[in-house]
Amino acid sequence: MPRRVTAELDLDLGASVDLIFQITAAQGVPLASEQLTFSSGDRVYTPTEIVDQSGSRLHRLAGEPGPLTVRYEAVVSGASPTLHTSDLETITYLRPSRYCQSDEVFAQARRQFRGLAGADLIAAVSSFVASSVTYTPGLSLGTDSAVTTLMTGQGVCRDYAHVVIALLRAMDMPARYAACYAPGLEPMDFHAVAEAYLDGAWYVIDATRLSDRRSLVRIATGRDAADCAFLSYHGGYVGLDRMYVDAVHEGDTADAASSDDHEALVQIG
């Protein structure tokens, strides 16, 4: 189904800054149209596009002191093709990472999910995280990890995804993080989910239960949130004065109205 995605960022740069954005649909997402602009007054910046091994598109530019306006809009016209996953990727997504310390939750995971594998393990981890973490906007910190979230029992989408990933990796199932646009999401924002690798395919897990996984639009993929930040910068101060994110179904919304039971195995399309 066609989906329209939008991101607007108004930034205040305190100095010359190296800016790296990840706000566009990933490589391979079929697009009917796309427009990305970076401007400051009458000046329009042309970023350098860098595509990583997972298809995430990074846009890099050197910003000058003052306001910077970022605008992105795209219409996604269909489902994304399934990409091959290398042996190196599956190894990478079995290892502990900055926010997904699978080594630290190893004992808990082995006790709690003993004897489970495959789809049963995915369902059990998803259900556990959904029931044990409370969605709490505004209280989660950008430095919170899976271990922090398990201790506090609260967080936002990135925290849910980190816990799912850490537990799955502790059970020897490759798992990764995906930043997405999520049509119909409430509250609307950039969204984060986990993906588990089973029988040669990646299946999406949204333990927040807030999105319809069938309509997600992939932005970036990585080990955890550190790889998928919508903005990173080096060399100076950056203030975020305004951010607006939207994702909607275009045209006939009959299919969009049907709910996701979050039990079936679903891939990001």
C-alpha cells in the first residue's frame, strides 16, 4: 500500500559542524517520489550520500553557524525486496553491543526462555518485554541500555527494541535494530523495532505494540540505536528547535485499518 512519510527538522548550529542525518527511506525501498532539502536562508546545501552495508542512507554535510532547515518527504509505492544476509552480518548481530548487552542478561535469558527456539522464542521474548516494560515518554535517557530498561521497567520504543535484541542474542538468535517510519503510530515519531533472524529471513518485533508492522518503512538498520540515530554531529553545538515526523497511508485505507495482532511472523516491507 502507498505510504507518505515526512520529516522536518529546524536546527540551530552554534559553529561549523559535521552533520550526519539518517532520515530517508533505506536503499531498496521502492519510491514513487522523494525530496530531501537542506537550507539556511537562501543557501541550499548538497549533502554527500553514504550507503552502509545494510542499505541505510546517511546524508553528510558541513553546516555553518546559524539556522538549518531540513525537509524530507517521500511516497513509498510498494514492498521492499528481500536482501541477502551475509554470514558476517549474522555473526555481528549475535555479539553484545553498546545498548544491547546480551552478555549481561545471559543468565536471565537462559533461565527464562530455557528450551525455547525459533518462532516460539521470538513470541516468548516479545510477550515478556511487552508485559514487563511500561511505555513512558519523557523519562527514558539517550544513554539507557537494555540492562537499564530491565531494571527500571520503563522506556520508549528504542528501549523496548534494545531489551528484545539483548535477550534474543543471549539465546543465540541474531537480532538487530531498525529505525522506521510507522504509519498510524501514536504518538507519532521516528519509531524503533527489533528484528530476529530465523531460517534465512528477518522478522520484525515491536514489543511496544504501537505500530502495524506490515506498514513500516525502513530508515536505518544496525546493532542498536547508536548505529541508527536520525542525527549525529561532531565539532560544535547543535540545537533542535523543532521536529515534526509523520507517516500516513495514501489512498484506500481499508487495509490500513486492520490491526496487527503482533503474533504472526512479519517482515518489514
